[in-house]
Amino acid sequence: MLIQRLTDILSSEITAPEIYRGRREFMRAAGTLALAGGLGLQVADAAAGVKLAGTRPGPYGTSEELTPYKDVTTYNNFYEFGTDKADPAVNAGSLNPRPWTVRVDGLVNRPGQYDIDALLKLASLEDRIYRMRCVEGWSMVVPWVGYPLNELIRRVEPLGSAKYVEFTTLNDRARMPGLRSPVLDWPYTEGLRLDEARHPLTLLAVGLYGETLPNQNGAPVRIVVPWKYGFKSAKSIVRIRFVEHRPISSWERAAPREYGFYSNVNPEVDHPRWSQSRERRIGEFRKRKTLMFNGYGEQVARMYTNLDMRRYY
Amino acid sequence: MSPRQFTALKSGLFLLCLVPLANLVYGLIADTLGANPIEVLTRGLGDWTLRFLLITLAVTPLRRLSGLGWLLRLRRLLGLYTFFYALLHFASYVWLDQFFDWAEIGKDIVKRPFITVGFASLLLLLPLAATSTNAMMKRLGGRRWQVLHRAVYAIGIFAVLHFWWMVKKDITEPATYAVVLALLLGMRLYWALRSGPGRHGVGVS
Ligand code: HEM
């Protein structure tokens, strides 16, 4: 285990040029921030993200080309702000991600309310460059900022009876215009098995491209589970609950035949209405082959050795 | 309307029907279609196929309601544009979505109901386009031509189903098209029933 960790870190250091390329974007953002600071703007008012200081390169990096900031922040599925992928960037201004608290409760020894600023300081922030594969057949490469969700989980000390974790997204019509339309059963909820939630790849993300999360990407705090289809990664979360029984997530409730609880990226198990064998990487012309577990099989496959992935899609 | 006025009108309409395509092509070149331009293109062409289909289907009721006989003489142009946009939509699927992987395309047509009905609409459009000339109309005879071209009702239903079955969750758009189609077909049904069983079918096309 220890040796594997070391090689992971090593390989991420080899990808330094990619991180560097991202940094140039960071510098641009830092300039924006300096300007905002000069104008005396508060964090909550700044339209652009605010630079997150003191991040360090995290493991599991990829050397693939980053999806441009503009595409990452204008092509989003976030139904709380509308069902078109261009909607969130237009409508998410009203989210107002500060102040913000996340309630952590359920089957844990130390439940609590976490202020976003406390969450930001809970563990050291890492730059994690992950592939993101949407169930609709497109993908991106996103440089997230965050830390393993397990940093939070181990602090709240789950009880032995806790088997699953449920995430709940904010449910506030005044701040999320899309909630007025009953496309999904609000609030948006998602869930993971406890071992999945504790996996070192699973991220509690607070930023991307070195800045705080733009509203349309799930500000101020979200989950990122890179080996599962994107909808498993709940955005703008207000609650993390530890439970004994498998929760039913929003998409599963909406269409159980199409969106299973696991929703691991799997090129061999098609969505009932379209193939999952290939994907369009945003910015590329030709489609590319979809990788098992989105290319993270080495890290996660062993969690599913006893699972029939056709049945538990 | 004088013949000259009609020619001008028809030429104007011909050009107008090219505007959606020009818009998409311009967007591709100017890179204003967003993060996933290919999706916007394929879907835009699909949208316009359906819109042209419904516009074509609106000609007969409009003529009947307005009494403007010359409207009927624009119908062929609109129908052929429907076919033109359908071909482009299909081409963009075959090329930009599947990259000429015919095995994969065949599997899609058989396995995915939304593709199956889309493909059925395209197939049904083929004989209608092929028999759209005056010569073909003559060869078939008005009555048989009319019966054949009733396939357009099935095309409309398949096309709306195609869109309905494609969307992930938000059915607002396909439902809107479904309402328009239901109105256009419902009017025909109403008129057909009212004109009595003896004259069934006359004026229905
Ligand atoms: C008369 C025939 C057809 C009509 C009216 C039609 C119409 C449409 C419409 C309205 C859409 C949705 C656009 C949107 O989301 O805004 C669509 C999508 C689509 N159509 Fe068709 N279509 C037809 C034929 C076909 C055929 C023959 C195929 C392929 C064999 C096809 C493949 C597709 C695909 C793959 C999409 C989804 C595109 C994407 O998700 O990017 N269509 N079509």
C-alpha cells in the first residue's frame, strides 16, 4: 500500500507541465482576485472564483490535456439552474455560496455543523486532475482542488452500523430557479457505499483551476467521484448523512432502469437508450473509447470483485 | 397574387429555409456553438427537420382556414426542405457521431428505440421525396399519390416519439411539438369526420 502511494505521487510529479499549464490560468485568476481585492469586494460578491492559496499537487494525476476553463464552467448539468447545459452558467449567480454550512449527521459518533471556512481548513488542499465522464457520453479533464472526503469522514467517526453515505444538495427556490420545475424529486440526493466514500480518490472538492468553485460547478463544496458517471458527484451539498440502508438517489428514483445506484463508468454496460462504449472529450473531434471505471480500475476495481456489474449498473 | 409575385415569394421562402443551416455553419466556423459544437449541430439539424415537418403539415389547415389557395403551392418546397434537413441530420449522426462505423450504426438502429423511430421517419420520407415531382404525381395518379403521402402523418408521429424518447428527463420541448402535431392532425381528423364517410379522405392530405 505504501509503495503504491509513493508511485502515485511520483507519477503526478511527472505531470508537472500539465499542472504548470493550469497554473498559468491560475495566474490569470489571481489577477482577477487582486483586482477584486482592490475594489474592496467581498468574497461572496466576486463573480470569478477566488484563488485558493497553498494547494499542493495530489496523487492520481493524469497527463491528459486539461479541458479549458471556459468549457468546464459553461457546459454543466446542474438541473437546479435549468436543464440545458448552458443554463447553470447563466442562472447560478443567485446561489450565494456564503455563508454556508454542511450538516454531518446520522450514524456517527461526532455529528456536527461545518461552516464552509472550517471545511476549507479541515485538511490541506490538493490539486487533483481527474477525468470526468458524464452519463450522456461526453467527458472532460478537470483540475479540482480539495481533499479526500475521508479526511472528514474519519473525524466524525462513523459507527459500525453505518454502511452508506447520503449527500444532499441545497434545496432553496429563492436561490435555485430550476427547483420550480419538477424534473427531479428535490432535493437532489446522491449516495455512496461507505467504502466508496472513504476511497482516497473520492474528493471533497472546494475549487477548480486553483480557485473556489464557480457556482455552476457546485459551489462552495461538492463531491467528486471520478470513476462514476458525473451525476453521482453531488454539487453544492448541505448535508452528509451516514445511514445503514442503501439510499435511493434522485436519478435512480426518476428512472431506475437507466441510472443505477452504482453507476460506475462501464463501456460494456450501455445506458438503455444509448451506447456507453465511447465518449466525446470536450474539445476533441473524434470520439474516444470509454475506459472501464473511467480509467481508475487499478485503484477501484477491487471494491467490486464480487459485484455483478450488469445487474448493479 | 400575380405569377411574378408568387415567384418572388417562393424564391424568398427558398432562401429563408436556408437560414437555419447557414446559422449553424456560421456558428461552427466562428466557434460560437459552445463547448460541444457537434452536439449543437446534430441537435440543431434534428430540431429543424421536425420544425419543417410541422410547418409542411400546417400548410393544408392554414389554406383551409385562410382560403389562400397559393399556400398549397409552397408545400412541396417545404416538404423537400424537411427531407433535406433530415438527410443533413442523419449525415451528421453518421459522420460526427459514429464516424461511419456502420456496424455500430446498425446496432443503434436495432437496439435504441429512439433511433429506430428516427430511422423509420427518414425511410418513410424517401418515397415521398422521390414522388414529389409533377411527372411522378401524374404517373401515380392523384388518388394514389395522396394515399402514399399520408405516410407523412406516421412520419410526424415517429419524429415526435424520436425526440421524446431521446431526452433524459425534461420533456418540455418534445411535449410542445407533440401538442402542435396533435393539433395539426386533429384538425384533419375533424374535417374528415365532418365531411362524412361517403367522402372520406377527400381534402385530408
Ligand atoms: C425525419 C426524421 C428525423 C427527425 C424529424 C429528427 C429529429 C430530431 C430531433 C428533434 C432531435 C432532438 C434535438 C434536440 O435535442 O434539440 C433529434 C436528435 C437526434 N437524432 Fe434525429 N431526427 C430524425 C431522424 C434521425 C435519424 C434517421 C437518426 C439516426 C439514425 C437520428 C439520430 C438522432 C440522434 C443520435 C439524436 C441525438 C443527438 C444528440 O444527442 O446529440 N435522427 N432528432
